[in-house]
Amino acid sequence: MADEDIWNPLGEQKWRELAEGTGASELQLKFAAARFGGASATEAAKLAGYAGDSDSLRRAGYSAVRSTAVQNLLELAAINAPGDAKISDKEIDAKVARLMAAELHSRREAARKEAESNEPELPPELALLNEARCLLGFDLLHVAAMHLGIIRKWGPRLSFAALPLFAELAPNIKAEYPEVWQRILNSLDDDCQREAERLALATPGDVAVLAVKPMERVHVEA
């Protein structure tokens, strides 16, 4: 694999977008891209720019491939472009499940910190909406993955009112992440599939506006 091919098949811009919410370093980002493209852990470490002899690169690759940042990057890449991943659909589904677990852990931490701040406890539906807005501040893909996780847990038939921002973001998800959108549809029954497709025909929502809580939006507009 040549250095200039390290970002294939997603491209450098997409990889950097995926990395924004993971806390990955530049070395970890390049390592994940090379690994996703089919390089061994040692080869990916070399392509990413890790220094040292063959033993050092092998140790660096071993450590990098097990890091949380690299694992999250690889899982986001698999969700974003499953047709290009060097793994099976079953493995992709397992990665989606792990990403959901990581997000749920983050939400529990956020809930704990909120409780410690002595803020009034929100109803579950409002708490979930706030979580969706928070994830949307990182990337639309995080919210799409959240929707997919909820559908797979409670579907195949459910009210889309239980999916925060789904009606507003369905057109965006279908346009920007068609592979994820197809997985969402495949997880729904026929009636819900038709309703989802109807929602996706609307004009795409303004992601930046939807990521802001209503009270914050009032302050910004003022």
C-alpha cells in the first residue's frame, strides 16, 4: 500500500470528519485509515508514521489497534462505508453494537454529571432528545447510529416519535449515509419502512440548528 493510498476508500476528508469526536491523534487517525484499507497492524503503524525498527512497529501496531480511539474510528468507518470494509456484515453489525454500547456509557456519564450539578431531572423523552442534539453536535452519523440501535432493540415496528430528531433528519441520513439508511430500513417492518421513506422525501434539515437546544437557540437569535 503506497503512502498516498492510505486514506482509500473513504478519502482523507471523510476520515478527518469521523475522527472529530473520537479524540484520536494524527498517528491514530492514519493508523486506522491504513488498517481499514487492509494493512496489517505492523504495516499500518509504519504507514501512519510510527518510528522505530520492526519490533517497535509491531509493538506500536499492537497497542494502536487496541486503543479506544482507533476502535471507534474503525467502527464509524464500517458503519459509514460497509461495502468497502474488509469484514462481513455480521462483523459490521457487531461493531455497530459495540459503538452503541460506548455511546450508552457516555450517556450514563453525562447523566451522572448532570445529577451532580443538581439540575432538575428531565423526563426520559426530553433526556433522549438532549442526547441526540449533543451527538448531532459531533456528527450526523452518531445520531444515525443511535437511531439504528434503538430500532434494532425495539423494532421492527415502533413509533418514530420515539426516535429523537428522526423525522427532521431522515432526509439528511438518506442523502449522506445511504448505507446506514438502508440498514435502518431493513430493520423496520413494511409499514414503518414506507413511513420512513415518506419522511426522507422532505427537505433536509439544518443540522447546525437542530443541534442547538431551543433555549440556547433563543439566546443565539437574541
